[in-house]
Amino acid sequence: MPDEKREPQENSPKNSGGKPDEQKPITTAKVEAAVHLIVEEAKKKETVKAIEERVQTSLEEQKEFQRFSLLFRFQHFLLFSSCIILIITGLPIKFAHSGWAEAYFHLTGGIAFSRLFHRIGASVLIFVGVFHVFYLAFTADGRKNFFSFLPKIKDVTDVFDNLMYFFGFRKEGARFGRFSYLEKFDYWAVYWGMVVMILSGLILWFENQSMALLPKYFLDMALEAHSDEALLATLAIIIWHFYNVHFNPEKFPMSWTWYTGNISREEILKHHPLEYEELLKQRKLQELQKALEGKEELNGNKDKPPGKNLGGVEEKG
């Protein structure tokens, strides 16, 4: 029997004669779609570039930047107020047999006055210490500052970079973010000092109750720790902290950031350039997000039925 003719398979890349299928011509619609895609990508790049330039210009024109929130400044106010009270009323007790301490007690009405106001200052210090823990745990601003205060490997390299700069081996020093290693040391020294002062102070304040639960040598240890830590904290505040925020020629008579919460453009560029760069990135992302949301809203308006807004309410002409 003669062989039956077979029809060419539709999915075969070759026809019955063995010739490849001819390629379909590129249609005008495909060309227009490709051109539209290229134009849209170019518009996106132009939009991003325009946003970056606008944000850069905006930051360059901005005179001040917020560094500390109101809640952060409130805690700082309570902290330095309590420390001043504790120093003024505590040192005369530590050096009670000196001539200047006797003169102080004579002017203030005796040691009972100092003890009363010392305990008032201690109560404020305990409050701000506990409040700060809740601030770190339960507020976004607190968590941000806490993670910024944590020591990092960069702090070690920053110390090395600054030493190289101070000795003339480099043209510029370390570049800092939100907090430098000096500010981190200041922060953790204060908090460690608060723990020592509060625990030892409570043992001395409630002496009878403490002795009912603890051996006598705990009272002696608390007395020495409280006395020596108080002197160390006083010297650190007067010599270290006061110089950095008051007596430094750049900030004399004081840095007003503790009061306003703001930092000048010159200061953030000089002392916290990495924080400025991070702020620039955040602003750009925010502006890009706004532009994207605006484009989506515009596309939504194009797709909606005539005479209706996005909420489905009829628009008036």
C-alpha cells in the first residue's frame, strides 16, 4: 500500500519540506511598546535625579537640624539638675571636717539641711534612671539612641584615626556618625555611675533595713563606693563634660543643643558628617516614596470612570 501522507505538525519548528518557519515581522505595536518602556525608564531616572538635587538643595539651605527630641532633653534636664544638687549637698558631707564645709553648714543651717536636699536630689536621680530604661525600651527615639550609643569596631578605628591625625600623620581625623566614641564613653560612664551611686546610696539611706538583711561589711563597702564614685563623677563632670559643652572655644559659653535640641549645619558637617549623610539618604527615600505614591494616585485617577473620584463620589463640574 502507498504510504499515507502525513500533515506537518503544528509544533514542529520545520514544515514538511524541512524548511524553517519564517520569523514573524516586528509589529508597530511592539515597537511602540519598547519605545514607551525606554521613555518611562528615562523619566524614572530624571525623576530620581531631580529629587536628589531638590533634597540636596533643601538640606544645604537648612540652617539647623534636630538632634535631640523633647523627651530626651527632659531627661537631661532632670539628670543635670539632680547632679548639681547632689554635688552641692554631698561634698560638704564627705569633707565635713574641713573649714569650707563647716562654713557651708553654718550658712545652710546644719548638716540636716544637706541630708534633706541630698535625698531630694537622689530621688530625682532614681526617677530619671528608671524613666530612661523605659524610654529606651518603649519608644522608637529611645531605641534609636540606644543602638547609636552601643560601642562598635568603628569606635576603635576612630581612636586610631584621631591619634594619627593629632600626631600629624593624617590630614583629617575620624568621621563620626550620631555619636562619637567620646560621647559614648560619656554616656556609659554616667549610667554606670548611676547604678553604683543609686545602689550604694539606698543601702546608706535605709541603713537599719539594710543591716537586717546584709552583713556589716556591705555597709562599709557601700560607704566607700558612694563616696569615691561621687568624687570621681564630680571631677568627670567639671573637667570632662563641662569642657566639651561649655569651655571649649567652639562652644563657649555653652552648647544650646541641650535646650533647643537643634544643631547647626556647620556643626553637624564638622562633628557628625556621617549622620548628615544618613539624613540625606533618608530624605531622598522619603521624597521618592512620595513621588511613587503620587504616581500611583495619578494612575488610579486615569483608570476610574468619568465623573467619579477615588472615593466613588460624583465630582461636580
